[in-house]
Amino acid sequence: MLEGTQDFRWRDGDRTVVFEGDGVKRALSTLEAQGFGDFELLSTERAVSSPAGQALATAARAVHHVSSGGVPDASAELLGKAAGDRLVALGGGRVIDSAKAVAAITGAGVAALPTTLSGAEMTGIHRLPAGREAEARGMVRPRLVIADPHAMTDAPGELLRTSAMNALAHGAEATYGPFANPFATLCGLQGARLIGASLGPGELGDSALRSLALGALLCANAIDSAGLSLHHVISQTTVRVCGTPHAQTNAAVLPHSLEAMRPRAASEIGAVEEAIGASVGGLTARVEEMVGRRIGLGELGARPQDLPTVISQAGERLRAMAVPADEAEVEKVLAAAM
């Protein structure tokens, strides 16, 4: 039987996580109870147009639409506009990360209402406003997370499944990230189990969707502790350089980046395989099964002539993060993912 079907509240230091069906609809009372009664809303026009989004917008002191594009530019644009000491982010990873970036400069508290499986709501990992990096007081983790499993899993078909591969990558990398530890590993592997068990063939039922949402939360919490590694460096750099879509890029890269880590983290990769129900050495086949097909970077718009830039920039970032990989390994992963 799939787990994750019960609502719960988790107090984690100064953070509260509320996992609740219809949590977005009940958000105003939760925000009030957790000290966010007077807030500014950061979101997108699409999210605000929903009934729950309209209710939040009506209650907010101000509403700020997060522009498309990267977090550094979007958050820089918001500075000076979102001046309150309580920011509520309703949306996906770009919206939540932009709120965190603004708060890193202003010192505001952040509440996150995720509408995807990005995991941004659970981490203190984000980029900073362009040109204002030196002013950051530190990285920001939301103080309140209202995780509504229905809102988090509302994406259609293949987009939901590819987004789940980004979540799975969080849990997998947490087992061998630069700050890997037993707590992150246990959390990441349990999240991976929930994701693997949720993604059966055909349409996903309510229990599967709730378990998928919980799995994404656990995996994000794990990587917040353990830190990013090879997979996310390659995927994030590919998205920035090539303009490929985030979720699908993660799905294309994931099996190959994990295979690249096998010589250095054999037991950890084996544990991930077991967690998602893959046969030994069957990561690629299992990822394709969960997504429903093979996705290649080429079909997502990555051009061969752009790959040297990806390789160079990823290599620089790997060295800065002290991740034990180099440009040759990045090139091998990208070739397999094309």
C-alpha cells in the first residue's frame, strides 16, 4: 500500500510544514495562525487566477507577479516592490526561489505554497538577485510550507512525471552529496520509494498523487541537508545555456548522471535502484518506465554547438563545489542524454 495518505503537521525548528489536502483553500487561516496574517503575495497570473489564488490575492497587502526567466533577474526586479516583512509565494520553483532571494536581501520571512514538485519550498538553496549578491544576509529557507498534494501534482501527464524525476534526483543525490549523512540518506531513500511506488502506468489515482507529493517533500528536505552534486550541476547548467525545459531536462539527464556516479558511490546508487524498483544496472530502463518513454536533450532543443559551453560552465561549478567530477565526465553524461 502507498504511504503518504494522511494529513500531518511537522515542526522542524523555526519551520512548520503543513501537508494537507485542500491546504491552499485553507491557506488564509493557516497563514494567520503561523504569523503570516499580514503579507505580500508573490505569484504568477495563472496561479492567482485560481479561486484559491484569488482569495490569497484579495487578502494580501500587495500582489507581485514574478516575471519569466531566471531567478536572479526576476528577484532583482522584485526588490523595492516586495518590501514587507512577510512574503507568501504561491507557485513553482521559480516563484518560491525568487521569494527566498528577495528575503535574503530584505530579511523578510517566507511562506511557500508549492504548485509543483520542485522542492524549492523545503530548501535554503537558491540563487540571489542579480547585482545584489553582496548584500545577502544569508540563504533563506521558508518558515512555513503549506504543501497541498493536489496543488503540487496538478501538472498534466508527462510534465508531472518528468517533474517527479527532478524530485527523485534530489533524493538520489542526497545519498552521496558533498554533505551526505545518515539522516539525509534515510529521508532521500524513503522519498525515492514513494516516488517509485507512485508512478505506475496509466492515470495516477489520489493515493498515488499524495504519495508522490510527500516523496518530493522528503527528497527536497534530504538534498537541503546533503547538498547538490553532479546531476544538478549538469541539469541546471544545461537549462541556463540551452534554454531547455527544467523538468524534462532533469528526466533526460538523470539515469546517465547517476550511472556516472556509480564508480564512486556504488552502494548508494544500488540503494536508489532498490528504492525505485529498478533491477541492478537498470536505472535507465526504470526512469524511462516511470516517465513513460525516453526523453533526449536533443528533442528538448539542446544543440550540439551549445554543449561545449555547458561542459565548460559545469566544470567550473563542479570545481567550485569540490564535486569529484570534471569536464570529461560532464561531456560523457551529455552525450548519453542527447
